[in-house]
Amino acid sequence: MTLPLEGLLVISLEQAVAAPTCACRLADAGARVIKIERPEGDFARNYDSVVHGESSHFVWLNRGKESVVCDLSKADDRAFLETLLSKADVFIQNLKPGAIKKLGFDLERLRRDYPRLIIGSISGYGDTGPLATRKAYDLLVQAEVGLASITGGPEAPARVGVSVADLGTGMNSYAAVLEALALRARTGKGSTFSVSLFDTLAEWMTAALLLQEGGQPPRRLGLAHTSIAPYGVFRSKDGVDILISIQNDREWRFLAEHVLGDKALGFRATLSSRR
């Protein structure tokens, strides 16, 4: 089977989670992905050693890639990367703010030299504004956008159990690459995009913000939901915890009649919720 991105060359100057997530999805879709690593390697290699001595995150997010070591403080290695970029369709990078320009790879210059190249930058807080030069980490962003404040139980805020800022930003970057490829197919020209961890989670917090501004601030409810019920864990008569996630009146009426055995209960609750 021919994969949709076969024949495309992606150069990814990446580390940790966000950029590797994007590049991994591109590799899954058939692109040839060359991962550029510093001499000491992507620091995600050292998160743990549970997969036959290798890091779980690194094995997960770097499948299907080729890896090349480059010391970009050396002229020869910078020239090698330049050669790769001259042949590439996509360039993804998530170095600390300002680092890529200091190394001689100013993105505006790359845009002029390689007009068909799609260039994507992943940062913590975007390219402009007072926080643009700051590094970002998933936990900090979860707290800063307010996600931690609505996650967990009533007793304390909590971090989401996976790195949602990194992973969400990587998937946003993947979508941006696909959009840029569609645009290039029509115009023949590449484009540049920037995605940040903060913007990714801030967008996800829109409903919570609207609830706050509407006078119904969301609360930490564990597995329950601020707007939907029944939604969460309920203990049965014989002491078994059951997870229920009802989304609308139709589903509630079905649950009441076919699971709880009380059709009238579904009808009464529906009327009550509308008063």
C-alpha cells in the first residue's frame, strides 16, 4: 500500500516530545524523516531505560526515523545540515528560542534560499511577546493556562497524566505540515508556521474560560463533568464502581429504560433538567 507522504523528505532538528511527535506522525504517513541529534543525543533517550535498556518515550516517538548526529558548533556539520535542507520538503525544529538563528539557520534566509521548503518551529510561548525567549515545560504550561486548576479532585490540582501540552502541540504541528503541503500543491511555494505549547493548551481551555466568564467557574470534580450528568464513577448496590459517561437525553433515556429498568426515570430527569 502506498502511504500518503511517501517520497517526501523531512529534516527534524528535535528533542524531547513535541517536535518528535510531529515527525513521528509524518514518518507513520510514509515520509522519510531524518532526525538531527546533538552529539550527546536527544535528552529524551535518558528519561528511563524500560524498553530493553532504552527510554519508553524515545522508542515511542522516534519509530520510523533515521538519526544523524550533528555538532552544529562545527562548520562541517552546519554545511551538512544545509545540504540536507536544500533537498528537504519539510524542516521542523524546536531548539530553545533564538538558537536556530545563532547557528546560522535564520528562518527568513531559509525561506528565501529554499522557496518550496515548509518550515515549522515549535516553542513554548510563541515568537513574539514578553515570554517568547523563555523555555517551557509541559507541567509549567498545564499550570499556567489553568488546566491543572480544573484537573484532579476537590482536594488539590493535578497534572494530566500524560504530557498533553507537548503531545497536543506535536499534533497541531503535524496538521500544520499537512495544510502547508496542500497549499504548496496549489501554489508551488512552501510556507512557515509556528506552534507553541501555551497556545495549544490555551485553545483547549476555551470552554472553561467561557464558563468562568459566564459566572459558572469550573471546579475540580475528579472523573465527573462540570456540564454533563450522569458522568463519572457510581457505586452499585453490591459495591462495584461503574463508570458512566452520558452525553445527551437520548443516551440517558436508554440507560434508564434498558440498564436501570426504569423508563419513567429517564423521562422525569429530562424534564427536570430543562426547568
